[in-house]
Amino acid sequence: MRVLLRPVGYVTFMGALFAFWLTAWLLGEDDDLGVFSERFTQMVWRYPEVTRRAVEGAWLTWAVLFAIALSPFSPIRGWWDEVALATVGLFALWRQRLYGRGVGR
């Protein structure tokens, strides 16, 4: 059971970090929640031992889901699942390239 739930936990953790980053970006420093979200995100990204496994697990989960979406055994007929997964992957790469890995700031 742990093998199946661990990737879901990694993706959830990365989703939560993304939500904090997005909140900080949208609200900015004018809002208390924006300041808190920015500081929390920076604090978590400073510790690579916390985020490295989550990032690796999230990318592995994304790769497996993308491979399933591209295969003839895809549970969703059509191409929207490939487009959605490709968009998520490209956004993650764009954010990583734009802002760096965030580790050691």
C-alpha cells in the first residue's frame, strides 16, 4: 500500500508548495497572506532533503501518467489528457527555469 500511496503524497506535497507559491505571487507583499506564503515557500525550498524526494516522486508520477495517456490503453478517449499533462509539465519546467530550483536561497 505504501508503494501506491507514496507518489500521491509527493504530488500532493508539490501541489501544496505550488499553491503557496501561487498565493504569494498573486497577493504579493501587500497582503499578510502573501508575505506568509512567500516566506513559507522559501523556508521549505531551502531544505533540499525535504523537497528532493517530493520533486523526484512528482516527476516520476507525471511520467507514468503521461505514458499511460499516450498508450493505446488510455482510459480517456481523445487527446485532452495528453494536453493537460503536457501543459502541467511545461509549466513546471518553465517555472523551474524562470525561478531556479529554489534550493539554497
